[in-house]
Amino acid sequence: MLLQVEVMAVCEGKKQDTRIQRIASSIRVVPDFPKKGIMFQDITTLLLDPKAFKDTVDLFVEQYTGRGISVVAGVEARGFIFGPPIALAIGAKFVPLRKPRKLPGEVISENYILEYGSDCLEMHVGAVQPGERALVVDDLIATGGTLCAAISLLERAGAEVLECACVIELPELKGRGRLNGKPLYVLVESH
Amino acid sequence: MACGKDGEQDPRIGGIAASIRVVPDFPKKGIMFQDITTLLLDPKAFKNTVDLFVERYIGKDVSVVAGIEARGFIFGPPIALAIGAKFVPLRKPRKLPGEVISEKYVLEYGTDCLEMHVGAVQSGDRALVVDDLIATGGTLCAAMNLLERAGAEVIECACVIELPELKGREKLNGKPLYVLVESR
């Protein structure tokens, strides 16, 4: 059974943007995944709607074109779906940030805290250079732990992180405040 | 291999091939790993890669691009967006929420499993399968099976790199394979 929880358009100007409504309603909520009590925001149904997917990418590209961004970093695995089309459109490099032991060759690692235990994100040594201007992309921000680790990796390599960009925010989890002061741009909020 | 008129190699291929880094002994000794992350660091090479695939598939009525986790998620979506197709992620077990179908496949040691959402594709859908590389063809074969079980017609498999000595091309149930670069 499909559940469609109402998602609200966010940001001034976005409420008027008719593309947002279609994007929001294309996202499917799956209850009790990966465990009981969690209402999982499933973007795969957005990807099944070519117009909604194109509009999603276009909204990000409009936000970031012409701002001197040389790097789009995407968080494995759903950040790999949204990040590359943005990178291609704005002429930036795409840098995958991956779970441990997936990237071949020399990497730097950043640990981060989960609800139970910890996890780790890796980036290739040499992927970014000091002075590069970077965007971090993922499908969703919850507590902000993963995005925070992503920002740390880029900054440790000397890049400047301009902004984090996600399709969905879960504002009640307050991830926005955990991004080392970096701004966050999202298309839809889910309460 | 991507060819222009008269079987000549498309001039963009050289730059794409040169941007791929080979990492020895990864993930284990003796394997020369074809690393496409360096291709992704070269915006022109990455754009040319996507363009070559898009030029081949535009106007061929492809309604689904299925990408294999995780590197198929990098190349599949830009192709899907450019040709107006749905993008369907094919994932390792327990990553997709909701109802899925699963297909097991054989590895060198042991087995693995690929999943697709129920309802992602329908009978009548014409599908492309995308991954960064084809080695033995086991994963691509599992991907095609998932799509066909759901009633879609698989038109072709598309990869950036082929390792021809592993003969994966022959294991695709007779489906054609299109690649940009061969690595021996």
C-alpha cells in the first residue's frame, strides 16, 4: 500500500514554483523501513517520472550555475544519482564519497556517529585541490551526520564547501544546524 | 567499440580511455582495477562519455534506463535524463524499500543478489542496462533477468569499459553490448 505524506515546498519563491509540487508528490513514503517506526522517503518513484527528475536537476542547476563551483561531491549511493547530472550541467568535476574499501588507491577517511555505532566515509586523495569550490549532494538530510562527514573530507583536502544540496529535508531532526555553518538548500521538507 | 563512419574510432574515445586509471592489486592481488573516478574528474571526458551513449539511444524509444549499483548510478541517470526515460536503480539486497524482486547470480567465490522494485517497469517498456564495466557478465545477466521477469524488453547493455578476455559479451542471453573502451 502506498502512503503519500504531504510534503511542503520550502524556501521563498519555491512555493510558487509548480515544479516543486510535482517533485514532492512523486516521492513515496514507505512505513517501517529499514525498521519499525521509520517513515522512509523513497526517491525511486521520483526517478520513474522523467519530468519530475528533470525538474529536480534543473532546480539545482539554476541554483548553482555561474557560481564558480568546480566540484560536486555526491554521497554514496543516492547522491550518485543526483550529483552527476548537476556536475555535468555546470561543468564541474564529480567526486564520489564512498563507504569504506570501495574506492581503489589512496583515500582519506572520516568517521561519523550513527544512532547506534559509527560509520565512515572516504574520498580519493587528489580528487580535490586546495581552493576548489565544492557542493555536497545527497538525496536527503536527516540528522546531518553524513553530510557533516562529507564537508569535513572536502575541507581536509583544502576545498571550500559552498553549500549542501538535498532533495528532501527532515527538519525535525535538525540536520541543518549541524553543517559547520554551511548553508543548506533543499527542494522539499517532510514532516 | 564506439565507431564513427567507416569504422573509425570516434575522436572522443581517446580522451575517455586516457582518463581511466588502472589501480593494481585492487580489491585483491592480481586484479588490475579499472578506476573510472578519474574520468569523472575530467568534465569534458565525462560529458563525452554521456554524449556517446545518448547519441546512440536517442530516438530509439527507450523508456527505461536501469543502472547497477553503485557506479551504474553515475552513468545511467544522465543518459535517462537526456533521452526522456525513467531511471531504475538495481540494488544490492535490502537497500530498496518496499516490495522487490530478486535475482541471484554466481561470483568467483559464492553468490550475490540484485533487486528491483516491483512496479518499476511494465510489459511494453524498452530497457537499457548501464554499468561502468563488464567483466564476466554475471551482474549484467542478473540485471537483464530482473527486467525481463517484469515484462520489459531489454534492448541493449551499455558499459564504459569491457574486459574482452573475460568473455562477458557472450553471457548476455544474446542481447547486444555497446562499450566505449576495451581493456586488455
